[in-house]
Amino acid sequence: MEELLKILNEVKPGVDYENETDLIGHGVLDSITMVTLVLQLSDEFDVDISPVDITPENFKTVQTIYDMIQRLEDE
Amino acid sequence: MKNILEFIENSALRYPDKLAVADENGGLTYGQMEKLSRQIGAWIYEKTDGDKNKPVAVLLDKKPESVAAYMGVVYSGNFYVVLDAEMPVSRAESILGTLKPVAVVTDTGHMDKAQELNSRDVQADGCQGQDTETNEVFRILNLDELDAEADQSVLGTVRKKAIDTDPVYALFTSGSTGVPKGAVVSHRNIIAYIDWYTEAFDIDEHTIFGSQTPFYFSMSVSDLYSTLKNGATLYIIPKAYFTFPMKLMEFMNTYRINTIYWVPSALQIVANYKLFQYAQLPELKKVLFAGEVMPTKPLNYWIQNLPDAMYANLFGPTETTDICTYYVVDREFADDEPLPMGRACNNCDVFVLDENGREVSPEIDPETGFSHEGELYARGSFVALGYFGNAEKTREAFVQNPLNPNYPELVYKTGDLVKYNRYGELVYVCRKDYQIKHMGYRIELGEIEAAAGAIDGIRSYACIYDDAADKILFIYEGKKKDETELLKAFQERVPHYMEPNRFVRVTSMPHNANGKIDRKRLKAEYAQH
């Protein structure tokens, strides 16, 4: 989780990620940030995030992103 | 033809029940579009006491009814200015301060914003309206309270008096000084321009556009007006779908989009996610792009996966309505080979002048494979009327044709440096103020950037010149690269004096409001002061 927060803060600083309840609805993650974030997460966690995984549900909060990575790591 | 309203009127006659502009929530047919536009026109006329050729700002989201609002403004005899509903208040104030619109058309959802802008403007302007009951600088017209019964008999009189050099809209672009400039575009501009666009890309009633660019961006003029003229359909793609790429592919297929005219960064999203591994776009036949340099590598990804589509690189500023030159991709390009910007559009002429004001000939220097370079000028009916309320900037950019001493002829000085290649096509070099002098050499940073296109694992990049330190910075986003490896890649492609002196890896490349890489911010952040 710490690593994930570190990446998020690098990709887009200045957001209170732990308390943010809707990263998409509140406009934190736009299209260009999303590309960077996904490629960064794929690199750092060595998981394969496919476009099918890039959904509003999976990227709603830090927790949902974390859960998605866990799921992909188990695959 | 002399008035752009004939576009919707003619299409409404031919295809009354065909969708003109739509999004996921439905849309307006040509019949409905014409009817609603007329109602809005009569309503604005009544509310503005019959003003003529005055600016009316429109503050709405990107949706089908917004187009009716723009057309309504034109029906009323005025011209429209699209305000970005998400733009920072300071920018909106700057635009409204220059514009002093007679009215702002908005809806209930944007009333607060409109009112905020109205009162702030008063404060900034001090004396205006202080002693009156209301502090309103402009009228706010709420589209949700549209009086559909407003007297339409005035519209015929308005039209009779209109001429084709009357303005249709003013579109604000960022000026280098930070004050936005509003290019005023006329009926004649749009009619001439859309004639070319229609012919060059074979736009007809079967065309279905997937619209990506915002209505306050000049590129949207092309897909919107070529749709209206030809009885085609324009589908507005929700912005969020570029964040959720599978949604984007689904949308394209659901609405059978066959033509797109996007900025390169939108096309790059598809390449970055390698989306064609997950979904196909069987309906898509034309892929057009403009707005910034399209890197060749992601374009090659598209071409490999959608080989039968037409690809075209369009080039031009807002001041030539949207475009002045174009190139339809007709041969293969290596990943580090820049795409040409091609030749002048039909009914538009361009020429290139060197620093002494002499015309650059397309003759090739055998050593470089290119001609000399010079500044691009455009002339003809695409060239806008000038900048609204800014005589000084207008005089700087809209000048007497330097090659014509005999009669008045205004041409547009683009500020872009270009050269010819061996095919006689124009190739973009850089902005005139983006050319640097380093170690005694004149260097175009764009050329260094083009060389970076072949480096694996780099997603986005920009070259910045640090004047104070006399260093070329190469800033990139992507996998961390060994500096010697990077340097080697450049050594293979550019002369030694063009090799970057410093490499900076950023996690996320900054972009400006139009989605272009924000070079000013990069420079402020990474250059010495």
C-alpha cells in the first residue's frame, strides 16, 4: 500500500489519496494521468494491467486500486 | 452561398429526421436543430434589443443543444464565443474583459459560474454600473428558460442584411504573453474552408464523426461544420472514455464511427494501451489529426493494425479557420522520421519567406535533403478577420503580403518555421521563437525530439533549451533509461552539437488545457534561472 501511495503521489502530487473517495468523479485521474499511472503500476508491481482492468470501479479509490493489484498478482 | 446557416437549413430540407449532433443521451435531428436554433435566435434578438455583429458568449457543456445555441447566436445576427465551462476564472475574466459580450447564454447548471463572472468583472472594472440597481455587465440568458414563442419574423430581416464577411465566432487562443487572443472568423472563412475539408476527405451524408476536441478548440470547427454542411452525424465522445479505453472502443463501434479528427495525444492513448489487441474498429475508415506534431511511432501502430484506413496530417492555426496545409499518408515512415505537413489546401495559398523576406525555393540542399527554412505565411479566404479588440496584435500577425506591393492584400504570418523535403512537401520545423542558438549553431529543438521517437520505452518527451546555462535538456516520461544509452541513441541520429546536455526523467509530463505538452512549465521547472 505504501508503494502504491508513493507512485500515486509521483504521478499526481498534491492529492489526499488516503481520504479521497472518488478519484474519477472528482477529476483526479484524467486520461493522460491514467496512461502514466497504469504503465507505472505495471512496471513497479510487475503485473499486467490490461485495458479491460481500467474501469471506474477499479480506479475509484486507493483501496480499489490496491485490491486490483492484489488480484492481478495472484493470477 | 453566403451564410453558414444555409448548412443546417439545406441539410434539414434533405434529411429532416437524420441525427445531426448526438451523444449517449440522444441528439438533435436536422429538423430539430434548425427549429431550436431559430427559436434561440429570435429569443436572443429580443433579449439583446437587436444588436448586430456583437459578441455573445456561450457557457455550456459539450452537448448537442450547445450547437443549437451557437447557431441561435448567428440567427440573431451576432457572433458566438465558446467559453470552456471548466476554465479557470482568471482566464474567463481575461476573455470577457476583452470581449465585453452583450450576453452570455448558459443553462441552470452553469448559472452560478456565469453570475460569478459577471460580478467579478464589475469589481475589476471599478466604475462600471456602480450607481445602477443591478451590477450586471452582460445579460445572462438561461437556456432552460428559453421563450420558444419569441417572434421569429425578425430573423428574415437579420439575414437579408447579413454579408459573408460578417463574423460567425471568435475563438480564443493562448497568446505568448499570457493574454488570450480572439481570432474572429467569418462566414466566408468557414464556407471556403469547409469546401476544402469536404472535398479532401470525402465527407458526405454517410460520414459519422466521433468528436474528441472541445468546441472551444479550432479543430472542432472542422468536424462540426463539415457535418452540418453534408448532412453527416457528429457523435460527441464523453471525455471520460479516453480515461477508460475499452469504453472508447465500445462507443466507436456502437455508433459505427467511421471518421475521426483527433489530437495526436488521443490517438497515442490507443497506441500506449495497445488497444487493438483487445478490440477492433472495423467501421473506422478515416483517421485525421492535427493540433500538435504526431509522433510517427504511435501512428505506425495504428497503420499496422488498421491498414486500410486513410491517415492524414493536418496543419494550421486558428487564424486560418483551422488548417492551411495537409498531408495524406501515402508512403511508409520510419519511427524516427517526421511526418510532413504536406501542401496547401485547395483555395488557400501558403508561401515561405526567409529572414531577409525573400521567398524560399523548394530546391533541396543535397547534404541535408531539405530546402532552406523560413517562416510560413498563408493567404486567401481561410484567413480570419483579425483579433477581437486587439489592433496591435492584429497588425503584427495579419500583414500586407510582402510579395505584393501593388494592392492591399492581408496575409497571415504564422510564426512557424518550415522547410521543403525532396517531394516538394512542407515539413514543420518549429515555432519561430522555439529556434535556439547553441554553440554557435542554429538548432531546432523539434528535430532533436523527432530523433527521440525511435527510443524504446519512452512514452512522451520534450526538448527544452536552458538559455542561462546554454544547455539542451531532454525531458522524458517512461522507463528509466541509462544516460549513456540515451546519448548513444541521439549520437546515431543528430549532429554532436544537437545532442542533449542533460536528461531529466519525469513521472508525468505536464499538459496544458488543450492537451499539448506544457513546455513553458517544463522550462520554468527544470531550467536554471
